[in-house]
Amino acid sequence: MELRIFTEPQEGATYDDLLAVAREAERLGFGAFFRSDHYQRIHPGDAGPGSTDAWITLAGLARDTDTIRLGTMVTSATFRLPGPLAISVATVDAMSGGRVELGLGAGWYDGEHESYGVPFPGIAERFDRLEEQLEIITGLWTTPVGDTFAHDGAHYRLDHSPALPKPVQKPHPPVIIGGHGPTRTPSLAARFADEFNTPFSDPDVTGLQFERVRQACEDLGRDPGSVVFSTCQTVAVGADAGEVTRRARAIGQDEANLRAHGAAGSPAEVVERLQAFGALGATRAYLQVLDLHDLDHLALIASEVLPHVA
């Protein structure tokens, strides 16, 4: 299982905070550094410096790191038009030498939309827009050089697009889709996803959702084995019980709840938790690290968890 570091900068983090974590994750051998795509704090508390823009910071990290993969978990389809988003991601892919991945979702946090004047339609329309965005972005990326791309949908219309620039990765940067929806989410994953992620769920829920995606692939005539399956878990690992308690408190989490529904405890306990997802077919785990100043936490995970699941 590949372990990736996943951060939530909207809770209050500067670019330098993110850079420090990304460089340490790279040094320690984690597979990727991912960040959320939100514009304001979600949980109560001190907002600190506020959030940063996901794709602007990833562009900076593309130049300030060397080998680690970079991406969003996930970009909201409500935030950006699909054509310009395809250009942004292709640009960062080139800046990174082909290390970028795009997680794309329908969007859900109405508060940030209200705060920054971003339209927030109902859930059915958001999923309609997500579907069109996936069609457009992958279509732009895979249109042969010299040809043009067109799309005439309910929400977006593109005509004679030069479909440039192209990303470095071929046929395109990996597309990640995730969520818990029982029908439309698996269907979109079967059509568009290189990776499917079930976030913040226990193994039973995760296994059920993985099976829905596999069935959707089979219904479409796609090999389910062509999809990477992954989990996302809030993490708090400690060398002893006191360190686990300290790390849970530092991120405002109830330790008992975190042990039951996240990846918390001793290194051995967290290894066991991750192996349960591996038994379901997950080959990647995104470890949600909420205290970005606790770099010793990353070092402990790298030395005591990573070798036992890699």
C-alpha cells in the first residue's frame, strides 16, 4: 500500500507551512502530497492566516519539490470553469515534470460559496456540472494536437477549442473521483476515474462502495482492475498512549472517536487498520494530517508504519 499525505490548508496554513510538509513528506518517502480545495475554515476555531488557493500552491510546490506527486482531494467543480481548469492542471503538470493528479468533485460546503460569491446550485445540478466537467477536461486533454474540441451541454458550451496546452502525462494526469453516493458516484467513477477514493469511512462502508464501483465498471464493460482503489483516514499515531492523546487533542479530535473511525493509536494499531483496507483492495491510503507543524508525526509514520504496509 502506498501512503500519501493529505492536508487541509483551509483550517489555517500558509504556503510555507505546506512547503515544509511537502518537502518532509518527499524526504521521508511518502508517495504524494495532496491538499484539499476549500476557501475557508470548516471547523470552529482560529482561522489563522486563512486558506490558500489549491492550484496556485500546487504550482509553487511543483517547482519547490523534486519527486513527490501532487494533487487535490478534491477540487470542487463549482469553483472553476472546466476549460480554464484543464489549462491550469496541464500547466502545473508541466511545471512538475508530470507529477500532478486531479481529484474532482461536485462541491458540498455552502458556507464558502456564500462567503466568496460562488454560485451553489442544488445537488442534482452540481452533479450534472461535475459530469460535464469530467467530459470536457478529459476531452480537452486527449484531443489530438492540431484538432479542435467541442462540447454542447446543458451547462457548458465549447466550440473550436484548440485544446491546448497538453499535459505531460499521457493520456492525461490521473483523475480521482470519490464519495459515498450509491449510484451516480460509482457510475462517474467507472466512466472517468483512474482512482476511486472512499473517504473517512470504516472498512464495511468502504468495501460496499468499492463493490459498487467494480459493478459499475463491469456494467460499462470496463475492467475493474484498471481502477486504483484508495481510502482516506484522519491519522494520529503515537509512540505511546500519551503521544496519541496529545496528537488527537492538538487537532481538536475526540481520541475514542478517532480510534474508532480514523487511523489512530500505536504504529501497530494503525498498520492493522490500514491492512483492513488493503484486504478490500485499497492500494493507497491518504493520511489526513491536520497539525502541519508536527513534522515528528510524519517521521514516526514513515519509520514505524510505512515499512509494514508498503
